[in-house]
Amino acid sequence: MASNKNYLEFVLEQLSDLNSITYRAMMGEYIIYYNGKVIGGIYDDRFLVKQTKSSVKLLSDAPLETPYNGAKKMFLIDVDNKDLLNRVIPLIAAEI
């Protein structure tokens, strides 16, 4: 199932305090970059971010989900929590 462009736009708005957020459409989904590094993506209208030391610490209550069959599990992040998004994304990118 492809992700909705409106969901992408909402996530990008939530990340608008961060400079250097970009995305690339890929097979109906969206890969999200911060400062040129892949930090996660939008899969089936879910914003998933990579597991790093910082994301494990900050997102310990977040569920782990797979973006697609055979992929590593990623954290399902609460896109309504703009403050958390803007804290965790730079930390994830710094550890990649």
C-alpha cells in the first residue's frame, strides 16, 4: 500500500524547524533524509526512524515495526509530538 502525499506533507511540516530535511519518493513510499543521511521513512502512512543509541533511549516506549518484509525493525514515531521529532532526528543522523 502506498503512502499518502498528505501524510508526507504533515510529517514535513512537523519537521519544519529542522533545516536540511529532504525526501525521495521510492515505490510509493518516502525515504526521509536529514543532512543527506537516511534517518527513516514513511511506509504505509507510518513515520519510522532507524534504531540508534539515541533513538533507543528517547523512544524506548515506541513500538518497533518493519517498514516492509525482510527489513530491519524501526521505531514508529509519534508525529504529533513535534518537540520529540526535532530532538531525536538530529541525534539519529549524528550516529549514522
